[in-house]
Amino acid sequence: MTTSQREVSFWTPHLTVDRRADGTILLAQKDPLAEWPRCLSDRFAHWAETTPDQTWMAQKDGAGGWDRLSYAEGWAQIRSVGQWLSARGLTEDTPVLILSGNSTAHAVMALGAQHVGVPSAALAPAYALSGGDYLKLRDIAAQLSPGVIFADAAEDFAPAIRAVFGDDIPVVSLSGAVEGHETIAFDTLLATPPGPEEKHAAAAVTPDTVAKFLFTSGTTGSPKAVTQTHDMLCSNQQIIQQCFTFMVDTPPVVVDWAPWNHTASGNKVFNMVIYNGGTYYIDDGRPTPKAIGKTIETLRQVSPTWYFNVPLGYQMLLDAFETDHQLRETFFKRLQMLFYAGAGMGQHVWDRITHVANDMVPGGLLLTTGFGSTETGPFATINTTRQQTAGNIGLPAHGVTIKLVPQGDKLEARIKSPSITPGYWGNTELTAEAFDEEGFYCFGDAFKFADPDDPAKGLMFDGRLAENFKLSSGTWVAVGPLRAKLTDAMGGLASDCVIAGEGHTELGALLVPNHSALRKIAGDDSLDGEALLAHPAVQKATQDRLTAAAQTSGGSASRVMRAMYMAVPLDFDKGEVTDKGSINQRAVLRHRADLVDALWAEDPRIIKVHP
């Protein structure tokens, strides 16, 4: 059975290309960016008036159903929270610190603060739940001076709050209390009638008012507080709407697990729903072997129109699509496009998604990605042309200028747009270092043209400049593209990899094992740990794939000759991986130096290319 043919409208890019004498290239859209509102509250208020009964957000109710919050109900709660915060005297300098996973209460708390000019800062819950010395949480506390902490379950976060924050900071919670801190029930905020304080504070919000802070992963040092203004958030949503033009007539319905402390979901997806009057279903699963079942359960119930996931999440869903017909039918019933980010997608995953989409939807669906960062809103480039292979990040969107600056044989990417951060909170030196002499934000990444003879064919990510290194021969290694290529060559046996070899004559890799795929190879579902990774069938299959990849590679800088699976999972607290699943190459190499050394030793765990 297939769904009916559907028409989905996207932008029509009109690229301008300006080539300077020094080799610098400027890319932009000829068509202008339309006006955008002063603040996101204006959009929420619009939908509360025009579609008051439309579900804005829904989360699981614990009994197999959904707790829904309409735009009218959400707007009333946002105003009540705003009144309570304003009456407490909170300002831009005393933000709301949020220790919570995704929930409607989290959303209302953040938007209530934003509505009255009080920034919020949602943190990865793991910062406060990991125990130990709470080093990253202490780094954040040194950068911000919260006026209140929101912790959905105070009992869970109490040890961290007591250890890191002064007892003068009150805690708002759905349940429990923090000993030594004033603890206020969230229902108290919701019961607060809007008053003159809320009205005055909301009217005083300007486009330059700070809406929120988002912290980068901090894998190379302390997490950085990236300032997000109201102008950033709203202009970025107008940029998105002019690319995904179908959302004007078809408000998006999303099913999303990605954490709101990251820009991809916390800014782009979260705000995209509000800006276009859509509905956000909170997925309580995630792309891990233990939690993917919850995502599958949710997608059996709800048919999204727009879907985002990381490549590993798509891979896990594809495994379920093969046997779960109800899931497949519900998922594709009204889907208009598929978006991936967070890591490079292997071609084998791309091909499988495309095949299933073609089977389910006549004419198929757009599967795509773009490029951006916490500092850019995040939406900056997008590809809306059907591709045969993964990796094309498209063209700069309306209002965005991409500057490509020659750096050796690479093109360093820089950017200007209305949705660029004004800087890092309280750190003028770091802010100054992030921008060039013309005011372009420097990604620290390299781009290249998909077709050197036709810039309109789009851009490709060409690696993080700081991750690249030299072999002992002096040859540079472009780590980003090589990681994607090797992961793809592993054919699903490894979900990601880290490239090593600086100062050596050849390259090696540390592989992140896909345990379920390896168990199939071993023919034993009970195997785990070192026993699974050392199984002869696993070693042989991995060696075969590694050899095949090496045989199709060019020179030493693109040919991985040895590899080893990492038996110990990547460590969030050490900054090796984010809670979205993105791996930091440098952090893994730094914290697993013993494994890197073992790659060039006579270690039985090493898998080498066939002679």
C-alpha cells in the first residue's frame, strides 16, 4: 500500500557569486529576506487568537495517550509564568536556569521567561545528574547568575543544585523539593493571573533583548554561553519559512526527541512549530538500543509532516520499517520531507531511506540536510534539490551570505546573516576572536563546491579545520569527509568512527560498534563487550569492509589501514559525545590516548587491512 501523490513546495534559489582577486568567494541569494516579527511571543499570540484550539504541544500521559496543550492554553500559561517572573524582579542579568528534559512545563517556563525579557538557559540534564564534581555545571554557574532554577523533578537534581548553587536561588519544580532552597510548585506560577508587571515587561522587549543562552558542548574547554537574541530567533524562522514554503499553507506536525539544550531542536524545530502554527509531539525515546522502542511506539501513533533525526536514528528506524508495516504506513502517511543533521549520513543509510520513501510515496520525498551552528540561529544553508548521494548542504538561504576564504587547499567558511549571535555572554575576548575584520562569523569549518564548475549545485562540508592533521609525510588529512566515508564503508557495523594517525605513516581509526549489527554477524544475541568485538566472524567482516574501503581510496591521507572497536561507550561527561549523539574527534583522541597508541602496537584488538 502507498500513500497518495503529494505536492510539496520549496523555494527557488537565485544564487549570486562574487569572486574577489584574493580568491575569496561570496555566495548569497538575490531575493531579499522578508520582514520578521519583534519577538516569538507575537507569533504565539497570533495563533492563540486565530487557532486557539489547535494543539501546540503534546506529551505522553503515562497511560498510552497524550496530554495536549492548545495555543490558547499555552498562551495563558506563558503569560502567567511571565507575570510571576516579572513580579519576582528577574531581569536579563538573572536568567532562568532549566534542568529538565523536553516537556510542556519546560517549554512554558522558557517561553514565559522569554515573553517578559528574562533569558532562559536549558542545560543538558546529564550535567546535573552525572554525579562527581559537576565540573561543567560549575563552569556554567560561573558564567551565569540565575535568578531561579527550574527542575521538573527537584529530587533528582537536588544534589547538584545544593553542590553548585547558593541557597539564595529559588527552585521551581513539578515535584519534590531541594533542602535549603525555597522551592515553589510550578502550579503556583500557572495560577498567577497576568498583571501590570507582565504587560510592562513584555512591551519592553526589543529585537536586541536576550531571549536565551545556549551552551556549546565545551569539549575543548568550558562550555560557552552563546547569546541568542529575539532578533536572531525570529529572523532565523523567517529564513526557514522562505525555504520551506509549504509550511505557510500546511503547519508542520513534528515528532521530535532531540534535546532543547541544543540549537537544532531547541531553536530550529521548537520555534519552527510556533512560527508556523504547527504541533509538536514530544518523543520520549531516542536513538539508542534501549530507547528506540519508545520512538517507534510514538511514530505508530502520530504521522509527522516534517521529520528530523540524526543518521543513527534513521538507521534504527529503517531496521524497524522492514518488519513493522503499521509503523511504516503511519510514518509516511502525510510526510512532506526528511531532514538529518548531527553527523554525516552514510550512503548505505541514505540509499535505504530513499528506497523506503519511494515505495511509500509516489515520486518519493526530499531527504536533505543543511548547515549551521549554535552561533547562527542555526539555519544557514539548505539543499532542496533531490540528490543521489548524501552530504550536499545546499546554498545560503535568504539573508545569508557565505564567505569562502582560501586556507591552503581548503576554503574556510564564514557567514553573515540577521540570525548571527552578538557574541558569547561575558566574554568579549572570545567574541572578538569569532569574527573576522568584515564582521563575518568564522565557523572553523571548510566547505567545497559539489560541482566546482557550477556553484549553484550546492556546497559540501569539507571538514573542521582544527580537526585536520598531518601524516609524517607532511600530507594533510581531511578528517570530516574521511570519517563519513569510512563509516559508510563499514556498512552498518560501526555507527561512527574517529580518525587517528597524526605523525604516523598511515591512518588508523577507532570504531563505535553497532552492537545489534555485530551480534547478527556473530550469530549470537547474548554476546556483548570484548567477547562480541573479538568474535572471529565480527573481526573477519570488519576486516573485509576495511580492506574494501582501502582499495577504493586514493593516497595515504584517505586510506585507513588499521582499526579497533571501542569497547567502552563514549563518555558524555568527558565531552566525547553530546546528548544528541555527535562525536567530538579531538576529545576522544585526547581521552583515549591509550587506544590510539595501541593502534600502532602489536595489540590483538587491531583489525588490519588484508595484505
